[in-house]
Amino acid sequence: MTRQSFDGLPGKNISQYVLLPDKGYFRWQNGPFWKKLKQIDPDVLIAFNYTLPLFCKGKSILFEHDVSFVSHPEWFPFREAVKRKHLVRRSLKRCDVVITHSIFSKNEILRHFSLDAEKIKVIYHGVDEMFKRASSELVEQWKALKGLQGKRVVGFLGSIFNRRHIPELVEAMSLLRKEDQRLFLYIAGKDLTCPSQNIDRLLDKDWIRWEKEIKESELPVFYSSLEAFAYLSEYEGFGLPPLESLACGTVPVLLNKASLAEVFADKAFMVESPDVEHISQGLEKALTDSGKKDSMLTRFAEQRMDYSWNRAAAEFTRVLESLREI
């Protein structure tokens, strides 16, 4: 049951119910979704978005992607942080299995909530087969379309949160441009900073392109057009964009923190702090050390099956089967 239609669902034994959106996810989950749930009466409810309905009955699997709202409530509006903490605590207690996407996130859940560690299962994300290196012809067409001909592009993709240090990235790029005016910053993502950082003014420079979103079908050529992918986040449950970037042949530059340190330890240029000087040094290495980049990409290619959705699906299937014993 979703709020939007998905095409191409596999198998004849799958039924899709598209429920009209209500005002906000909470009202939708505890309104249209809950009413349909009572009607269907499933053997297992799989809740992918942090919380269960308030009056959920029966067995359930809860996906808890991260708990940043309780680890760093200063990144959220006060009422939003309090509401999420209450609803997540209730849902964690009620569900039968919790799935998260890194050991870091599992430890964070255990740090903030009273929960049996055996109840939490870690399943790494996968990367879709569509993410692969685009041809040089497609890359040149893309760069021409975006006005990036002759530029050495550093990119970022994701919602713009305070924890992802976009102001520091801009300042670090400004330092590097003193030596190479071809450097260009391409930002893709909506401004969700809290407190607000005036991103409009920050990114209003002739060497920065900012788009609120990129079509999913265009992501492989976006990643492939980059010299480096910067994702300087100090708190992530997993970090899917860096994985997509690697799959497209572009090595990421990451903060050596949280799940990013766990998942990408030997497959990224790691920056120890969000200090501008440290970021500029990390970017410079990613832009100049071709030997290290090649070794990282070779290592990822050897491990790519460990980051497949087939592997994730197999692990999730084992979790489903384990519910028979509960």
C-alpha cells in the first residue's frame, strides 16, 4: 500500500493499493493506510518509513534508517524531533523485527532506546544495475546540455541538510579554484536546512550549478560526468549516493564518520573533520591521485556483489522466514 503508483511490479501474486495522500505522512499512515490495513488483515506488515500505525496489530517488520532526530535534535524543528522520538520509541517496542542499514545505526538505536539487540537486523543497501559508467559521448552531451564543457566538475546529490556541510564544501572549492579555474561545483538537492542557512545566496555563484532534483534515469550520467563526488555528512544511516557514485566510476570524498566510515572505509577519500582546509585537501587528492582512485574502483568492482539488491533481498527473505518462529 503506497501513496503513489509503481510500474513494473514483478509477479502475478502482488497486489498494489494506491491510497490517496492525506495532509502529511502521519495522517496518511493512521488514516487511509490504517483503514486499508484493517480490511486486508495481512500476516505481516512491513513498514518502510520509521514508524508503525498507532493501532497496529499482528506481526510487523520496521525499517529504521537512522535515528538522527534523537542523536541530534538540533537539526530538526523542536516539535518534529519530539514527535518522531515518541512515535519511533512506540514503534520499536511494538514491532517484531527492526531492520537498519549499518552497524553504526544499530548501535545508535541501542544507545537511545531500550531494545533487545537481537531484535535488530543489519542489511546493507544495494545499488541498482542501472548505475554504471556512462559512455564518454553521453557524458560530453550531458556536460554540453548543462553548460559544463571544459569544466572539472565536483558534485553533490542529496537533500541539503546542515549535517552535510554544503557551506564548507563551497568554501573549500573556492580555495581550490585559486589554482584551477576550471573547477566547477554541481549541487543537486532541495534545501532542507534547519536552522536555515540561506542556501540560495550561498550557491549564487557563476561556478556553481544548483538544481533541486535530477531525474532518476539521468543519475548515471550525472555521476559519470564528475571528477569527484563530495558527500561530507557527519551522520548517515548508510549513504546511498556515494555507493551509486562508485558504481558509476567516480570515487567519493566523505567525512570519516558514522556509517560512511564503516561502509566506505577503503573505497573513498576520507576527510577527518568538516574543517574547510581538511575538505580542500581531500578534494585535491581525489582530483589528482589517479592511482589511488583506480585502486579504489578496482576494489569496489571486486566487491560489487556484496552491494547488490539480490543479496539484500536474500537477507530480507531470511528475516521474513524467521517470523514463523515468533
